[in-house]
Amino acid sequence: MKTKTNIDERVLALAEPIAEDLGLIIVRVRVMSGKRKTVQIMAERKSDGLMEVGDCESLSRELSALLEVEDPISDAYVLEVSSPGLDRPLTDIRDYTTYVGYVVRLELDRLVEGRKRFRGVLAGVDGDNIEIDLENEEETAQIPFDWISESKLLITDELIEMGQKAKAAAKARHADESSTE
């Protein structure tokens, strides 16, 4: 789910080694058409899951140079590098363990019990299945990860609080690192 198309895959293959060198993880790549084609890259730091402006600038600068040389996109485009944000997409099976207890919206690539969209609280991962406590259901549902076409966290008070705590912890670490230099 990090990508949807072959062109997304090509961009991801170029972006991942650069992100790795910068201590980042690529969360998602989308090449979107419209009036002007946009290459959207969402990334975050491996260390704390955050992404600051400087991280975006570094990844954008490095990736721009490589995309210019490799030229995986024939048309003109705008490169957009950003944080995945609080309502981040869940694109890797590990995300479903990281965000246990938070509310998510899943969209499947097939109908299950007459619908494709589900909302509930993440309950974990069992093998290749996502466990989710769905609204108005008593038992925890298991959904194969491979069936999920889109998934994202939904903004709740708990998610906002978690984001604020992560930022405060990162700020404290940065202050400690600066004072020891």
C-alpha cells in the first residue's frame, strides 16, 4: 500500500535508499495527475516517527537531483515531500501493531459482508491478518492485510495527545543532544 501504480513503485525504489541514508522511512508514494502532475512522498524519521521541515528539505533536495538524472516521469511534475500527518496512512503491516488502540478506517479491495469500508479500533496483528474491533460488533474481526487497499488513522483526542507527547519527547531529546555538544 506504499504504492498503487508501477510509476509509484519506480519512484519508491529511487526514494527508499536516499531516505534510508537520511534516517527516514518512506510511508507512501503517489504520482497524481491533474492540471499539473504531482509526486507526493510521505516520510518520517525512523527514530521517532516525526518529520520536520529540515527533514523534508533534505529528502526533497536529494530526491530532486536523483529524479532529474533517472527521469522516471516523462512529464513535468511538482515534487511534494511531507510528513504523513496525524491521520497518517497505514501502509505497512507493522503500522497495525504500532497504532494498536487507535481508531482507523479501512477500505478493502473486495466486498466483505456486503461492504468495502470499515471503521474500528486496531486490536493488533495475527500473522498476515489485521485485528480490528469494529463498531457495533462484539467479536474482534480479522482482515487479511493483502485485502486492504487504503487505511488511515482517524483523528481522535487520543491521537492528538499521542502526537503532542511524541513532539515533546523529540524536542527534549534535541535539547539534550544540543547541550552535550
